[in-house]
Amino acid sequence: MKAMILAAGLGTRLRPLTDTRPKALVEIHHLPLLEIVIRRLLAAGVDGIIINTHHFAEQIAGFLQAHGNFGVRLALSHEPELLDTGGGLRQAGHFFDDGQPFFLHNVDIVSNIDLRAMYARHCASASLATLAVKQRPTSRYFLFDEAGQLCGWRSTPSGRHELTRQPQGGLQELAFDGIHVISPALLSRMTETGAFSIVQTYLRLAGEGESIRAFRTEGYFWRDVGKLAQLEALAQLPLAEVLGPLGLVENSRTPHRT
């Protein structure tokens, strides 16, 4: 089982922390975000990971080398120019050469979502992708029908509403958790080029009748720490309360500084 971690972003919403380090190496209780996600993926059975890089890429390479690549096959996909989620995955697509579904995980997501259950749910379906989603306030919503199929998208700031697939029953607005399971067949269906959001690909494929399904995550511990206020709020919680739900308390260690 393989995975890709999206870590190439500039981390502008985490400044000034990201003035001197990549977002992936910003820490919570002395654990870099990248390490938290790697450990979570390894615990789910992942044995090969590719990470896209851009901002302070050499620090990420040095960090992984210093930790012996966490004992698994690790590769970097460097982006001299940022490619966004879809373009980044397309560039790294060569890594997924085993014909098996794989995870795509944002580096700034801290959660105890059951990744094994999500992967199994995806494998039991004929879907091109399964997206972790829940009911919560956000500025951008995926629109799923009563059968759990992606049908559209809505942005509250812009008022944009896009429906690409006829829903079965009513629609539900769900917020994305930053974790996907993707079948390799999706890679050959990516016709977009350059820098593009994978949401663009999902909506197009849903409109062509392909299955992009929801995996509901209500009840799991989940935090988006892509903004400084979000990171600080999580860091103020006791160690056990933050890393305990992730099974990482016993593995927290002395501070690592880059």
C-alpha cells in the first residue's frame, strides 16, 4: 500500500513559522506535522510514500534522511513551480506502479480517522476515489447525493455552485477532511495539465458518470492546522489530548529543530 503526502505549499497562513522552515516541519508538541502523518500512514499499513516539495525542500530531504526514511521506501517529487493538488499528483503518478489504490493525504491534517477502514471501503467499491468528509462549517463544500456519490461543489465566498452529476435523492453539503483514497485508474483519466486542483478532475469525472464516493468521518478526532490560529489552539491542548487519539503519545520525543 502506498501514499502521497501533499507538502509542497508555501504555508503562508502559518507565517512567521514558515519564514524559516517548510510547513511540513512545523511542530506540535515537538513532532513535525510530516512525521505525524507518516506515522499515521505507516500504522495503517503503508510501505511506500512519495512527498511533493517546493518551499525549503532541502530541509524536508534532510529531515527524512536524518530519520532513516522511517524505515520505508520514501521518494520526493520536487516542484520548481507549484502544481496544486492535481498537478502534483499527476507529476508523482509514476510512483504508483503496483496497480493498487493509494492514499493522498494533506500534511496539515491531524486526525485519528480510521485509514484502514477507509481503504477497505474504497476497495469494496468500484469508485475512482473515496473522500473523507463530514458535516462541519467551511467555505467550500462537496455536494454528495443520498447514494454517497459526488455530484457537485459550492463555494460560499464566491457564491459559485457547480452541479456536474444528476443526484439520486437530495443533496448534502459536506466538508473535505484532506484525505483521499484513489484508484490508479484515475491517473490515466487526468486530462488536465499544468497546475490544477484535483477537485477540478473529480467534478469532471463525476459528470462523466464515474464514481467519487464519500467516507463519513463524524466522531473522529480531526484538526486542520493550516492556519496559525488553528495550530496554536491545538498546541495549547495537553499532549495526551492531542497525540493520544493518534496513538503517538508514547512516541513523542525531545524537540526537533530545523
